[in-house]
Amino acid sequence: MKYLYKLIYIVLLPGLLFSQTGDSGNSFIFAKKLYEDKMYDLAAEQFHQFAEQNPDNPKAAEALYFAGLSYFNIKEYQKAKKEFCTLF
């Protein structure tokens, strides 16, 4: 059942979010929703991608922080460390 939810998030939700305005804020909101739903593996990827694609966005540092937290929650400590170190 967990995989069904992941499939819904991966396939349907991004299309709905990005079709509304198409701005980078939607990808951050999507990543935050994944994090709140404890889908840390997907959230980490989304936060990392957001920060990489939008380095000048005011939320880029927050995205790196949440990417680090997400990786930490799934015990990917080296990846978490890399995200946190990127903040400095």
C-alpha cells in the first residue's frame, strides 16, 4: 500500500502542482508535503533538486536543510552530511 501512495505522489501530484502556476515554489511545496508525510526518500530528492535548480531562490538554503533532515531520517548519514555542509 505504501508503494501505491508513492506512485500517486510521483505521477499525479507533481502534474497537478506544476500545471497550476509552473513556478519553482510549487516544487518546494511538493517536497515539503512529502517530508510531512514522512516520505523522506522522495522528499530528499525533491529538496535537493529544488536547491540545485534554484540556487538564487530564498528557499534554497531551507531546501538543503530539509534534504539533510530527510536523508538523516532514512539513515543516509553521508548524504545528510553533504547537504548540511553545502549550507556553509
